[in-house]
Amino acid sequence: MTNAMVSPTPRPGILDISPYVGGASKVAGASRIIKLSSNEGALGPSPKAVAALRAMAPDMHRYPDGHASGLRQALADCHGLDAERIVCGAGSDELLQLLVRAYAGPGDEVLYSRHGFLIYPIAAKACGATPVAAAERDLVASVDNLLAAVTPRTRMVFLANPNNPTGTYLPAEEMTRLRQGLPDDVLLVIDAAYAEFVGRNDYSPGTAMVEDHDNVVMTRTFSKIYAMGGMRLGWAYCPAAVADVLNRIRGPFNVSSAALIAGQAAVEDADFIELSRRYNDYWRDWLSGELAGLGFHIVPSVANFVLVRFPREAGHDAAAADSFLRTKGVIVRAMNSYGLPDSLRISIGRDEEMQAVVAALTEFVGA
Ligand SMILES: Cc1ncc(COP(=O)(O)O)c(C=O)c1O
């Protein structure tokens, strides 16, 4: 008997996934690269986090604290939260995926906003669930459209607030209206990866909403303002029952000792975070103003990147600008996979990087 015709088959939905492609970091032939494609945090990590990481190196043979006790307590102290309801993950990606795995499966729908973060539909499909996109209004999530898209099969709603790649946000009042309009058995996941950058009075990352509801989770990351994307560290603030579920299905040592130790030092370095926030405010405004001055439409951003919209004429469009920037060693993020082929997303980087991208686009516009 031969089994040549039989091969292992993945579960339905898996082969429908277009794998997530991260921001590029190389351009063939360019000696100097300016990487503004992954919203990584312009100033790099806190020097205290780097020192803590170096100091732990000789102990890397030890397994990590599987309960992440020190880091959870530091986060709880920093944000005034209950440490028992914090769950840490290898990036917030891991937590988003665990949430879908726990709460949605075949036949279920996972709702998200049309230009929301790409991991939501990927995570839904990976679990055999059906991702459903609700249209936005002027690149801002629409509570009305999200609520109108709810069906008896909807199990979860993912909303990045602020959103990547648009940089727009929903005020706390709108988030409350969303929660109130959703059925109680639908889990609302607020992805607040960029929360620390927002300086608006009407914004809330969602911590209070988690405390007031048993069907709201907030996720956060160390990859953005903490500039520790390479460490893979994120956390979720959850109702007790959801924290219990995540703790049952996560790997027992899902976060490395290096990430735990560096992350704790980063949380405790409040001055550095404040510096990073102020730096971002200044350069986001500067970049937005300069590019608007060149005639581009800039989507107003509250995060550490801006979405720049280009005309659709060949030679002047986003694809042409992207290619031109690459000839200067500048890597930004093309937005085709987000359904925004007329846009490029530019992360806030160092002073000289911001000046270089504006100089390059000035040349592009004049060309
Ligand atoms: C909105 C949003 N959520 C989550 C993530 C994932 O972050 P992490 O590095 O913590 O997995 C990103 C990263 O770009 C993001 O933009």
C-alpha cells in the first residue's frame, strides 16, 4: 500500500491567510538605511532597560518566572491596576491570537474596522473563524457601521485605538457607545498599542472600561513607546475570567527572562517614557506640517506615525514615491495590504531621519 497521495491538510481557513509582512529593513545597494516602516520608537529603548538586559545575560540558563510577577506588579503600580488581571505575552500579537483561539472558532465571526491592524483577520482565519470588516468614515472607525455588522455569529470585536495604520482614534464616549451597543456575550478587544502617544483629553486607553465590564479586554505593547519590538513583549488587562482563560492556554514560559527584566526596568523609567512622548509630539507635528506644506494630504495622527495620501497619477502616486524614497535609502510602509494603495505610512524617527524624508519627498514633488 502506498500513501503517496495522502498528505497532511491544515484546517479550513489556514491557506486563505496572506502571511503578515513586517516593515522592510534593507534596500539593495543602499549603504545608509533610514527605517521608518515599523513604528518602532524613534529614541530606542530606555538605557535602564538595556542595562538590565546586559546584567541578566549570565543567568540566561534559568527559566523565566512563568507568572511574570515582577513585571505585572510594575505595570499595576505604574497604571494603578490590579496585577492579578494582567497577562503578559510574547508581544501583544500573541495575546491577540490567544484571545481569538479562546473565544472564536469555525462558524463564528470576528469583527474589525476596515483599515484596522492586519493581525485581526489573520488571527480569525487561523482559528477557522470568519473575519468581518466594517466600513470606516474618513479613515476613522465607525461605531455605527461596527454595530450594524453584528450578527448572531459575532463573538469578538477588535478595535485598535488609536488605529494602525490610519493614526486616528475614537474618543472614550464613542468607545462606550460601542460597548453599550454590542451584545453582552461579544468580547470587545481594545488594542491600545499606541496609547502612550495620545495627548487628547477625550481619549482613554480602555482600562476603566475593562474594570467596569466583564466583556472588555485591553492589550498593550512594549514595541512602540518602549521601543522594545525585538524583545517581543506585550500585556493584556482583562476581566478576571478572561485572565484565567489566557493563563490556561498560554505557554507556561511564554515571555523570556530577557523581556521580563528589560520590560520591568523600562516601565520603571518614567522619565524616559515622558521624553519619548514629548519627542514624538514635536516631530509628528513637524513632519505633518512639512508634508502638508508640500501639498500632501496628511491624516491627522495621534500615534508615532503619519499616513500620507498621494495623488493617483502615475509617476506621482504612492508607489512612485515609495520607489523614489528607496533610492535614498528611506524605507516607509506601502499600504496596499491595508486597502490603501494611495497611501504611505511614515514612522516618526530621529531628527535627521525626519529631515531626510522631508528632503527626499521635496525632491520627489519637484521631480
Ligand atoms: C495596532 C497594533 N497592535 C498590535 C501590534 C503588535 O505589537 P507587538 O509587537 O506587541 O506584537 C502592532 C504592531 O505594529 C500594532 O500596530
